[in-house]
Amino acid sequence: MLKPYNFTSNAKNDILSGLVVAVALVPEAIAFSFIAGVSPIVGLYAAFILGLVTALIGGKPGMISGATGAVAIVFVDLGLKAGEALSSQGLSADELSIAILQYILFATLIAGVFQISVGLLKLGKFIRLVPQPAIYGFVNGLAIVIATSQFAFFDGQGWQIYTLVFTTMAIMYLLPKYSKAIPAGLVAIVVLTLFVYLSGMDTLLIGELADLSAFKAQLPSFHIPQGIWNMDSFMLVLPYGIIVGLVGIIESLLTLSVLDEMSDTRGSANQECIAQGVGNICCGSFGAMGGCAMIGQSIINYTSGGRGRLSSLIASIGLLILVISLTDILNNIPVGVLIGIMFMVSIGTFAWSSFSHLRHMPRSDAFVMISVTIITLVSDLAIAVISGVIISALVFAWKHAKIYASTHIEKDGTKIYNLDGPLFFGSTATFAECFDIKNDPLKVVIDFKEARVMDSSGVEAIDAITRKYQEAGKNLQLRHLSKDCKAILTLAGPHCTYEENDPNYKVAYNY
């Protein structure tokens, strides 16, 4: 169990873990910028600006935010659509790239407004609708994506990069067993960077992926997207902005849930939505692409000892300082070291306990977990999680789509139907099959004491069965229905038997 954050006791760990995360943010920001088709500077801006805002006002201390793959993928499609819209204007390649960036910044602004609205309306609580098997699937799929996204860096590389990867992983695995005074990731970065520099080892360096020197002369400055303030551009960008907002909320709140479980504390989902929204508006206003919480870097921070806002603040500011003042050193960090760190993050992210749960959980839950994992791999996080919720809801409805009835005859000849189970859209068919209207006596009672009417379909089913008994010339009475249910019933209402112990619950109904 992680201890609550205390500045005095955790300041050192927060600072050191923040520095590790700052270094780890660099290749991720660059890689996701390439995915989105924008300059690495745009991704680095996002890591700094969004990280800074969420560090100060986010819903969970220690969470790390920046440019992410899930959001970058949405921008890829937006860039293609914007390119088609701009193709008739005869722009040069550079002009077209700048024009597409304006659409991305506009979408980021819309996403920010959407996320703030979700937070202010307190809709963040609906993350609880994501079932545990779906969260397992999300975490496992994301862990695999983190690992497989590193494979591209091995193309054309020799044995040196593999040696650095395995050495980094060994340091991060073994060092904490002996000492946790300094984060193992930071030790690996410093030691192996010095080793590569002094030995002259020929291996891939960060500077070979993207020279960060240009960042020195291009600090973030206020910038309103240009040339897109018309209805056609707005209608093109609006759906992408909402999708970015949704993806950002889903990934951020699921990351918050994972960290809640790790830390045995509870963050604020609505506050995190607002923080992400404010951060994305700032990003869109200062030339940065949108982003969201980063589960990989957040776990690096927590496992390295980061517990409070200071750690994520140091990560954001440290990134800016690193790129501005230590560009030459940063360019010389071996990519193999960062790959090793991300592999260890992948291993730490994967919910290994889900395998043991898999043997005991119902087949339906196992199906949800595996489905979300696969969809995360082949599609994206938002679709995977939404699919998991839909599959879980359908499975739940199928499991409870039956209502049972036991019967007995009282001394006066009245037949009693004692119902058991929920009455909703999924169980109305079996509800109708419970009754033998033709052969029932003249007086019938349906007792809902062990049942519950869940929605308008259930209410309509009661009205329908009432109509059939009326048409058969038989007297039907209903017992143990809530006042809300009685108020909605049209035909059956007058036939309800009111009792002092009637239950009190609401019925989901479209008035």
C-alpha cells in the first residue's frame, strides 16, 4: 500500500521520479508527433503544457499527461480529411503542413471545451460503468501496445541496441532489490549514456530520430488557429474534436482508476476531466497537439516513488529544461535505454493477476476481457472500452432476461403468481409465458414482492397482461408494486392492491 503524499518525506522521490519521467516523455512525444504527422516540437509542447496544467489541477496527484498514441491516431484521420479539403488551394508542402496543423489545433480546442463540460456536469462518475474485466482488457491491451510500439526502433540496428535494452531491463529489475534511494530508470539512463559516450558504441541515439536543437528557439507562444474560422471547417473538425475529447476522457479516467488501485486512494474523475479540458485548451492556444493522461509514464512515476503533484510538476518542467538547456546531452541518450524502460513499463502495466482471475471468472467476463484486449490491439482504446461496456451490458441483460413464477391456490380459489426476478425489456417475453390465462380461475393475483419492475417495457408488459385478463373476463390484482410503478401503469393501475409494505423504487421511464 502506498503512503499518502507528504512533502517532507517524499520530496526527494518526487523530484527524482519526475526527472526519470521527463526523460521518458521525450521519445514518446516525438514518436506520437510522427504518428500524427506534425513536427516533434508540437508533441513536446503538448507534453510540457498539458503535463503542467494537469500537475497543478488534475484529479490525481502523480498522474502524467502528454501527447498519446490514442489521440494521435485520431489526428491522422483529421489530417487526411483536412488535406483533401485544402487540396484545391494549390499550397506548397510546407504551407499544407502548417494549414493541417491549424485544423489539429482547432480540434484540440473543441476537445478541451467538451472535456470541461463533462467535468462541470459531473459525468466523470460514469467511468464506473466500465466493468472490471474491461479494465483488465484495457490494461493488458495497452501493455502489449506499449511493448510492440518499441519494435520499430530495432529496424536496421545491430546487436548494440539489444544489449542496451537487456542491460537496462536488468538494472531496473535488480537495483530495487538492493536500494531504492535512486530510481532504477534514472540510474540506467545516466550509466548507460555515459558508457555509450565514453566507449564510442555505435547505436541509435535520440538525436538521430529528431534533432531537438530547434526547440531552443521555438518556445511555446500564444497562437490562435488561423484560416479555419468558417462553418465548413467547423463542421469538418467538430466530430474529430469530440472524439479526441472522448478518447482523452476514457484513457485519463481509466488511468486514474488503475492508479487508484495501486495507491489505495481515490482521485476525482470530474476534476480530472476539467483539468484535461483546460490543458487541451492551453495546448490548442499555444501550438501544441491535444493529449491526455499517459498510463505508461504515470506508472513509471508511481513505481519510481512519485506520489504527489511535485513529481508530475517536475516531469513537465524538467522536460522543458532538458530540451532547452541540455539538448546536446539529451540527443546522446541511447534509444535502447528508453526502449528497455518502456519494456519494463509494459511488464508492470500488464495485469498478470488477470490470468488467475481468468480461471475463476464466468465465461462471459472472460470473453469481455479478451475482447477488449484484442480490440485495443487492432483498433483503439475508445472503441475497445466502449465495446467492453456494450458487451458487458448485453451479457448482463441476457443473464437476467428471465423472470420466474411459482403458483398456489388459496382456500377461496384465488390463484397466486409469486414472481421472482427483474422485469425489464429483456424479460418481458418470459414474463408473458408465466401465465395460463385460459385455465386460470376468475380471481388471479400477481405478487411482485420478489420481483422488480425496471423500465417502461416492464410496465407495458404488466398493462398487456392486465388487458388479456380483462378480455377473458377475469379479475386480476397486483401486489407489492412501488408507487412510481403504479403511477405509470394505465390499465393495471386501478387493479393494484395497495399494502403498507409496498416497496419504494423508481422505474426508468420516458415520460
